[in-house]
Amino acid sequence: MPRFQPRVVIDTLNRNGVRYVLIGGVAATLHGSSLRTGDTDICPDGRTDNLEKLANALKDLRARIRTEGVEGGLPFSCDAAFLSRVALLNLETEAGDVDLSFTPSGTKGYDDLVAHAATFDLDGVAFCSRRTGIRSALSTKVREWAQTQ
């Protein structure tokens, strides 16, 4: 399993010009939570131009669909057309696990989140993170997990 490297994921998304909001455990940590996480969760903008940029970023990260029993994940057609047909995608990448959620629980998606996002700058790398209370971020994470069970 690749090492968890959220900074590499963020750098790759930014380098490709992807519009997204960081959500989940990494976002909660940035907002002061002591939550430990092992994946990078994002809510990307679902517009076609952005899905093309996202597909390029995922190719750079060598993304594959994460599934039980398949070491290294499943290859998939990583293009805007495929991405436009999914609501949630769990991926393995060279920078660790990445989860895409186009409409996280309790939101209307990217436009809803980016309107209330905080902007962070880590060593010159700027990105948006969901601005919510830690309790709200964690309860969303729990709801998303429960939906997969």
C-alpha cells in the first residue's frame, strides 16, 4: 500500500488546475481536530472542464479503483465522461488513498462547499478546505462511512 501523502495529492490537483474542496479527516485536522486519517477526501467541481483536469491529475497519481481483494486496485477509464457518471469514487494512488465525493452528505456539492470554505497555504500551496465545526466534519465522515456499510 502506498504511503499516505496528502501534500502530493494537493500539489498534483493544483498543478493540474483542478477546482476542489478538501473534506474529511485531513480537512478536520487542518481545522484543529486530532483525528487520525489515512486518506485524502475531496469534493471536486463536477463541471466538464474541471473533470478533464481532474482526470489528468488522477492519471498523474496513477489512480486505480480501490476494492477489497484486488491488490493495487482496478484500472478504469479515467476520463471526464467516466467521472461525470459517479457520485463517489474510492481510489488507490501513488500518494495513498484518495476519495472523491461529488455531493458529500449534508451538502449540495462543490458550489455549496466552496462558498463557505477556508483557504489554507502550506508552504506556498493554496487550497480550500471545508469550513465547518469539527463536530460537523466528523459527523459527515461518520454518515459517509455508514452509507458504505
